[in-house]
Amino acid sequence: MFGAETLDHVAFPVRDLARAEKFYIETVGLAFLTQRTNADGSPRHTYVKAGENIIGLNLPGIQTEPSPSRAPRYAVALHSRENFQATADRIKRSGVACDNIREHGADAPILLSFPFIDFDNNHFEICMTRESLGEIALSHVVFETRDLEKAKTFYDQALGLKSVGEIDDEHYFEFANHQLLAVKQVAALSDRTKRHGRAVHVAFNVRQEDFDRMLELIPACGGASQGDFRAEDGLRAPGERSIYFSDPDSNKLQITALGKENWSLISNEEKWKRAAENREKLGRGLSRFDRGVKPNP
């Protein structure tokens, strides 16, 4: 069956990496995986894990207020009510802005949700889903859209996701493994959607046999390709195919058809060695950002 198989990883902007690490590990209950660096060794982003899913906490962040629509929003699902309540209690005590715990109706794809705004103004939530995703996992993401019908067509036709219902005017689609993606119509996109932040994106795994068809459908349904800089830098494993792109509302996305090896966590030193060598072949060097040059405040 055609369609994106899983919501694999997400990355969102933070301005204080140590504070974000502490919050998402000690309070939300995610697991530290690794910290990635720029070419000069300065911190670039930290990967934490929700089960098998990676969440990237990405510097240098952005200076914007939380969006009125509560999107973009990222969510982690917990398996038990006990763990859900304990995690919600820790979040409430942490000092971030919290909403109330909500129980959803029988026709909603989510049982329980607890939204909050983290210290970097990202919308996040913990939840329990109707279909278990394990002890802890990425559950869903919610995007803003200016044209609901166009967005629904994009995620249905270009990515092959199945519509499964609504919560508070958020229209949910389901992956083959029961993870979710939602879109919410707004009159105008918020700064948090328009400004993004460095390397901020949401990534999906797809089958090799679906990859070429998606490459055709993404622009045909209103998306726009940004190519694959990791392939240009020599960082894709043999047989792995990937593309970064945006949906019709500029939300940054990625699809990847995996090969037989995984090069995603090669050492920082090897990564920048390969990147420098391959960019030199293309007649360009490492960018100021990649070298660790700090942006102007």
C-alpha cells in the first residue's frame, strides 16, 4: 500500500541547549542520545530519544512568541496512565506554561492530551493514543495551513496518509504504524511556522518502491523540493535515498528510504571531514554556520 510508513524524527529550535536538554530528559522523560557539534567543536544540536524516535533540539533557536494556533506542535505518547500522570505532574512543577489535561471523545484518535509551551516557546504535548505505540514514542505533529483542502490533498495524495478524524479543528492523518499528523487552518501563518529555525524539520520513513512516486507527487500537490544536502556531503549510506522539501505552507519535511547501513550517527569529526572534502569538489567550502561562527544577536 502506497504511503509514508512512520513518523521517524523531528527537530525544533532551542536557544539554550543545556536548559532544553535538562527539561526534555529529566522532566519529559526522554533519553539522551548524543550531542552533535559544528566543525569547530561548538554545540550544534542534541539528539534525545522517545523510544526509537529521535528528537533534535537545534541551536541557534528563534526569537518568536508562541503561536496562537498551538502549531507547529510536537507530541510524545506514553503507554500507561500512571506514567502519563507522573510526567504531567513533573511538567507542571517545572515552570513552563501548561494547559489542562484533556480526555477526548470516542471518535478522536487520541485518548488523553496535556499540552504545554516549553522554555523556548515551542508547543509540545504528552498524550495517550488509542493504538499503543509502545512505552514511549513520537505520537504526532500538528502543522498550520492557510488552505485546509490543499493541505489535506497534499498529505493524502503525496504522502499517502489516511484521514482519521478531528480534534478542535485539527484534522488528523494516520501512518501505517498508527502515528499521526494533523493540520489546522489559520488565517495567516504564525512566525513560528514561517521562521522555522536552522535544520528544523519533520521526517518520515518511506519504502524504496514508493520513493520515486513521491518525488513526482510532492511538487504536483503543491510542495517544493530542497534537494538532499547530506547526499552532496557524502553522508548517505549506500542505497539510502532522501529528500528535504516543504509542504504548501512552508512546513519543512523529509522523506527517507533506508539502505542496508545506517550512517546517521557517524562521528562529528568524520562528518565534517567528509563534508569539507565533498563541498571542495563542488567548488565551495563550509558555511559560516557550519564552521561555528555565531550569528549576530
